Amino acid sequence: MISGSGGGPVGGGTEFTAEGVAVVLREACEAAGLDATGAELLRLGSNAVYRLASLPIIVRIARDPAVLPEMERAVAVARWLETVDFPATRVPADVAQPIVVRGLVVTFWESVQEREEYATVGELADLLRRLH
């Protein structure tokens, strides 16, 4: 059963609440060989987003389990962009992903800064020009 934004059951019956996704975070980190101790919940919306305390890693837990193919592509593209030295968010090389825990899709991303910051339109245009 998949619920709307009310925080009800998703995937394998896990509640998409801070408490429900915390269990998924711990299990996903354990499966990936990472330490979830002290992780900070940054956002809880269409994804639960955590920053690990032990490493500069961001963990995304998707609310919709149907995003698995999309996340497989995102991870593959991130790995390819790294091979061509394109400045983009990286995925940890030693973590097999995405993984599914309790019916939810989990991905791990390298964190490059302590706060959220968005590119300007000019910076984004430059990156798009370089990509093409």
C-alpha cells in the first residue's frame, strides 16, 4: 500500500514518518557498511533526507517504491559523470546501490557542503553547456 503525504504506510508497510524512516535508515546503513549513529534528518517529504554524522554522506529514502528504476539510472549517471570528471554529485564508490529496505528505495550520495545551496541560473547554464 502506498499512501499520500499523510505519512501512512508505504512500500512494505513502513510508516513514512520520522520514526518509520529512521528504522529504514539504520537497516540501509547497516547493509551498506555505514554508521547511522547520530544521523540528522534534514527533510521529510517525497524523500526522507539524512546527513550521516560519521561521514559526509547524504542518505535519501524515497517515499514511492516505484522510483527504483529512476534511482538505478541516477546512480549509473552519477558514476558515469565521475568517470568523465564532470562536476556533479558523487555516489560513494564502495556502496552498491540503490538498495531496497522494507519496500523503500535508498540511495547514498557524497555531501559536498554542510548547508543546502542552489546554483545560480548562470552556473547551471555553464554546466549544461559543458555537459553537451
